[in-house]
Amino acid sequence: MATVLSVSGSPSASSRTNRLLRHLDQRLIAQGHEVIPLDVRTIPAEALLGADFRHPAIVEATELFARADGVVVGTPVYKASYSGVLKALLDLLPQYALAGKTVLPLATGGSTAHVLAIDYALRPVLSSMGAAHIVQGWFTLDKDITVREDGALTVAPTATEALVQVVDQFSTALGRTPLLAAAS
């Protein structure tokens, strides 16, 4: 069983990005992985923005990255790049915090104009942090993610198919056999 750190770079607790990540976490858990969620927005702003490397929340986040075999990084796209809160955390991690790790980059956004944000903004920083293997990422349009009144998440069928494929590739890269059934 691999340990997966699932990092939400959304500044909002009710964001589609955050909900999508937690939905995908369930698929990884069903495949036998231990998944540890990390919502960057819960790290105190004074620690992130003040670059307080010794703050307990930053120390804990650093330890979570060190413990993980794989990392899922999800972010909403703002101004053709990943979120500022995610950048603040990545800037405080050790230079090679992703050394030896398999990484799955995911992004959400309102327009297909941002689809390349993963490859041109997020992937280079993940690579510079020493990721051993960055699997194919995926950009999901906001309109394809619906949160119902009861809090349940619905993902459009075409987006679901693509997300299942990239999550299963990530799982395989971690050394586990993915489920054959599609996530709903």
C-alpha cells in the first residue's frame, strides 16, 4: 500500500477543486492506498505569507510530503497559473521535497483557455522539486463539476472517464493494480 498525500491548493473550503480531490481520494482508497488529505487553506496565513519555516503547521506539512510515496496536487487555475496559496506552500518546502515521488497534477478552471496551466505552470515547479515521475495530469472544467444541494458531487461523464484514467495511471505508477470499474 502506498501513502498518497492529496494536496488541495484551493483557498476555498467549498471549491470544486477541493471537492473533486476528495472525490478522487475515495478511488485511491478503494485501490488500497492510504490517502492523507492536505488542504493548504487550513495552514495559517501568517505561516505561509511570513515564510515561517518553523511554524508547526509548516513543519507538519513538510513531514507529510516526506512521508508520502505519491502526491496528488490539485489547484484551481487563476490567471493561467496555479493558486497563490499553493505557491506559498511549495515555496516553503525543501527544494527536493518531491524527490523519489510519483506526482499527479490536476487543475480546474472556467475556460479551456487555461488547459495548459498544468504543463506550463505547475509541471515545471513539480519537476524542479525533484519529482521522480509526474504522470499525465488533467484539467477539468468547472461546468463539469456539480455540487448538489445534499453536498454530493457529480462529474460529467466525459470528465469522469478522463479522471478515472489519470488516477488509475497514477495508482499503477505507485505499484498498485487499479480498479476496473469507473468511479461515479
